[in-house]
Amino acid sequence: MAQIRAIRAAQPGNLMARYFDEDYFNSLDEPKRGRLLEIIRSGLENPDSQMGAYAHNDSDYEDFAPLLEPMIREYHNIPREQEIEQKHDWSLTASRCNLEDIDPGLNGVSMRVRVGRNLAALPLPAAMTKAQRLEFEALMIEAFMTLQDDPQFGGQYFSLTPGSSHAIDDAAYQRRVQAHQMFKDMRGDPYITAAGIAADWPFGRGMYVSNSEDFLIWVGEEDHLRIMAMREGGDLAALLARLHDGLEQLKGLIPAFAHSRRYGNITSCPTNLGTAMRASLHLSLPRLTEGGKDLGPARKTASGFGLSVRGAGGEHSDAGHGGLVDISPRARLGKTETAIIQRLYEGTAALWSLENAG
Ligand code: ARG
């Protein structure tokens, strides 16, 4: 417990350490204490965590609500007097959300939207056995054998599982990583490694990609599934529609996802609950990042618009050439899918006008 107090003092951003309550912990029985320590292991071993916890089972969010709920409220900006509730809405028919309306120059932006999903019938990735990871991949391959013939979402599955009949070699894997289609070796991420999510790498991991290469499904990363649409352009509504159509198609082929009325889609990381949606785009902000040298000012400005800023190379990366950054709405819980896209659109408009002011 002294360790948590030390983290709280040194790293005020670590929400696990901030909200950890010793009296609550001591009130739990032995098995529950053990479970809770596993959930917060990542935040203990990585004091610089922003969240500092990963669920192992979908019931964890209810079972350990006295700790997790305040962390979730803080991250997703839901005040205590407001009920946590997730509603879904994917229709963007009323608004255009085309970046070209902000600036015709924004018609070739790299846009991406992903959702995390987990099957209700299996433990979350942090708690899966190797056998379960393989069983899950096999179930997905079954579904992909149907999806691959779909006129809109037809494609191919590539497995990282050694000896799989769908396996790709290392060079082909690296090319997919370079193309920003495939996830990196998870053991390089200390947060998910500490949580046990990278265990048994690369067994049960892989990716489905549509022939058009604008619809992808990651298997066995931080969540059982990460389903995404990506394209260059400015039409955020079309991007969202592409993801939604693909998701509906996939849902018909596999067992039910873990979902709750309060927390929406259940994800490993509390930052992703609700819609489990991260909608992002790459924007060049040389002024707000001092030529790409410092993400700080852009982060500060963007947070006022409810946006997070990452380097263009993904989570924990620095700004790319010329101040290229990745921006996305921070909250995923308590907002609809539509509202997230609208936030991205409006936040981009605000940032863009500040970048180009004067
Ligand atoms: N566990 C890390 C932290 O608490 C990452 C949180 C968000 N990122 C993620 N990939 N879930 O800072």
C-alpha cells in the first residue's frame, strides 16, 4: 500500500493510484483482493499510467465498481450526479461532417475509426489461456471463411499463429505493420504486457483485411476484436457508415458481444468502454506543435475541445514530420457513436482555425 501512496504522490495522473482506497481494499475477501491486484497490476508496474487498470472479466466493472467507477467517471468526464448510461446511435444523416467544409485542403486526410469488441462467452484477453486464444482465433477463422466471399467486405485473413494454415511470414507481417494495418508485437507495450494481455504472443493473433483494404479486423490484440475502417478523404460520415455496415455483417457470423446497459461495450481498458470507439485523423499542426518538437501546446489546446493528441506513429509516439499528429475525441462512454464523430469534426474545425490564425 505504501507503493500506491508513493505513486499517487509522484504521478497525480495515474487514476488507479488516485482513487485507490485502502479501506475499500481491506474490506474485500482474500480472493477478491487477489483479483483486484491483477486488475491494477499494470498501473502499479507502470506508475506513469493514465488509467492504470485492465479488466480480466466483464463482471469486473460491477464487482469492483467502488474503485473502477470513479476512475471511469473522471476519464470520460461524467459527473457524480449523472447516471452512467450508454446509448447507441450510428446515423449521421442530419449532418454532413465532411472535413472539406472546414477547408477544401482537408480532402486527403488519413481517417480511421475503430471499435473494440469482446465475446461474452470468453474471459477478456488479460485472463485468457493459450488454449482459449487459439479457440477464439479458430472461431473467427470460421466466420472469416464466410465473410471473405462478401461483395462488400470480402478479403483475407492472416494469422500470426505459428503453423497456422493462414500464417504469414515475418516479412509480410512487417509490411502490414509499416502500412499501419497490423498491430505491432504486443510485448513492446509495457502496459498491456504487465496486464497479461500480451501473453502467449503471437498465438491466436491475426488480422482480416478487406480486398479494398479499407476495412480491417484485428484478432487477439487488447480486445478480442478491434474492427476498423480507414480511408483517405474528408467524409467522416462515409467512414462511420463503412464501419457500421461491416460490424453488422460480422455480428451475424459470431457469438454475442459483452455489453451492459451502463457501460455499453465491455473492453479491457476502462478508457474504451461504451462505444469502444476511437475516431481519429491525422492533421498537420506545425504551429501548435512548434514544428513537431513539442506535443504539449497542441495537447493543451485540444483537450479544451475534448480531444486527445498522439503522435502520428500511434500511442506513445512523438509528432511526425512537420507536426503531423493524431487527434481523436477522448470520451467513448456516455456519448453516442454519432456524437463522437461530430466532436471530431467540430474539434478539428476549432484546432484548424487556431493553427491557421494570424
Ligand atoms: N494502460 C495505459 C494507461 O493507463 C493505457 C491506457 C489507454 N490506452 C490503451 N491502449 N488502452 O496509461
